[in-house]
Amino acid sequence: MSPSRATVLFAHGSRDPAWSAPIEAVAQRMRQIQPGSQVACAYLELTAPDLATCVAPLLSAGVRAITVWPMFLGSGRHAREDLPRLIRELSEQHPEIEFNLQPAIGEHPDVLDVMARTALGTGI
């Protein structure tokens, strides 16, 4: 991934500070897999940073394309309504930036396969 591109992992958030550890672990793993990649985490509520705050330093660093992955198991209201609204607002504020909103990560076939194999105890 070139420095002009970034990935934002977007999750719900929680009052429990330990809640964000798995999301942050995914971001860290992405950086290990692809050194130099720009990866950040943002949260809808109760956990910082929110999406706009998360995106600001990326834009200052020269990022011009941002892929946002909703870290949800399914496409509930947050993925269908709240996040697209936030992306629209950011797109209006930063029309020069390409925002690429992905579907809920839990609906991706590879993620479904890993969850099924893990639940069956067969491994990856």
C-alpha cells in the first residue's frame, strides 16, 4: 500500500478501555504483514478517536485514498446508516479524497470461512 493510501478499521466502541484491544491488534497485524502501510482505528462512540479525528492526521500526512472497513459481524444500522452518513460528511468536507467504504468485515467470505473453521475446531 503506498503512503498516499490508508485503511481505517471502524468499530463501535465501548466504555471498557480493554474493548478496543482486538481492533488495535488487527491494525498491528496489518502493519506486520505489510510494513509501511497506513492503518488507523476509529470508533463510532464511547472510544476515541472518532472517524473525523482519525482521518485528520492521515490527510495531513498526504493520504489521498482511504478504505474504511466496518469491523462488524453484520450490516446492522451502524454499518447501513451511521457509517455511510459519516463517510458522506467527510467526502463533502474533503472532496479531493477518495473514500472507499467496504461492507461489514464479518460478511466477507474469507472471514466467514475462518470463523466456521475455528468454531468447528478444524483450524485455518
